[in-house]
Amino acid sequence: MNINFMISDCDGVIIDSEIIAAGVMVDYLKAQGAHIDMQEYLRTWSGTTFTGIMKHFRENEGVHIPTNFLEDIEERLLIRNAKELKGIRGVKEAYESIPLPKACVSNSISSHVRKAIEMVNLKDSFQDRVYSAVELVENPKPAPDIYLHAAQKEKVTPSEVVVIEDSRSGVNAAVAAGMTVIGFTGASHILDGYGETLKNLGAHYVINDMSELPALVEQIGIFV
């Protein structure tokens, strides 16, 4: 079956936000007494929901997590994002060069995703096709639920969809959903050798720069 639809992750693919979130989370966890540094966080937790991370540290490492942690983290993120957040280099040009309908699927809340899309001037490309795993399905990535939900809503089968993902959880989710997966390793939080990690998880292709994307999409026969 031909591939006729494109789904993009948000953080680390459309906007270069994961490195900012990592810094906020590491500082917060250290303040609660957790033993963690930036390298460990990036290796282990990028792409995971804040709630899931805090649940792990509370239940498995005995770290006291305040009940208002989510509000506190979101406030800190807003402050840092206002100063530091930027789009992934070349994402607007690359996405606009690919004449496929597009949706954005994320573990972040939908309002964050919509702001990101507007920030990089891709609202016309995505329109209202935004799907938040924490709002729409019981199990966020790495479960395939949100990808399958998006495919159902867009009336496409998983085999018709190509996905752009940067995280382990995202690649796991899209692969489990039966979609063609392109791993992206061009964001600031990506560690050396990460492309091989994504390939080992099932990513069919890996790119390091958005300028590579349109040609790759054409190469794998998405355009028919």
C-alpha cells in the first residue's frame, strides 16, 4: 500500500525543546534529592511524560515528589522557553516541501503542540490535526495508542503513514503501530550514537538534518 500521510512528533522534531525540558527536570529532581545528571536524563527519560518520570522516582527510588510538581515544572518551562526556545533548523522548509497531509502526535498537551506549530509557521500544514496522548488515550508513548488513534481519526491505515520521531518512546510507539518510521537526530539533546539506538528500536531510516527529509521521503516512495 502507498504511503499517503505524514505524522510528526513535536518536541525535538518541530521545536528544539527537549534540552530545555531536560534541564528543568534535572534541576527539579536534584532539588527533591534525586541522584541524576543531564547525561543520564537524556539517555533514559527524553520523550517520556513528566508524570511517568515522577512516578518512577517516587515509587522506585523513594524520592519525595510534591503533589503540585506538574504546575511547578510547567511554570519553570514557560520561563525558560520564553528565553531559549527555537524551532528545529529547516523544519518549515522541509515540511512544506512534502505534499502530504500532516498531523502532529505528542505526549505533550495539545496547547503546547499548537503553540509550537504556530512558532515555526506550520499551522497551514497541520491545520487542526493535533493529537495529544495525555489527553486522548489511556496509554501515552511508548504505547502505540495515540498513533493508532490518529490514524483512525484521519481515516488512514498504519501502513499508509510515515512518522518522524526523535525519542525512543516515540519510535517504539510508531513501530508498534505498524508505521514507517524516520528517526531524527538533529536536536540539541541528542547524544553521540543515538541514531544506532533508534535503528535498533526499529526506525527504518535516520536523518540528522531536516534538509535530508524531502529527498528521503521521495526515495522511499511516499510520493506516487
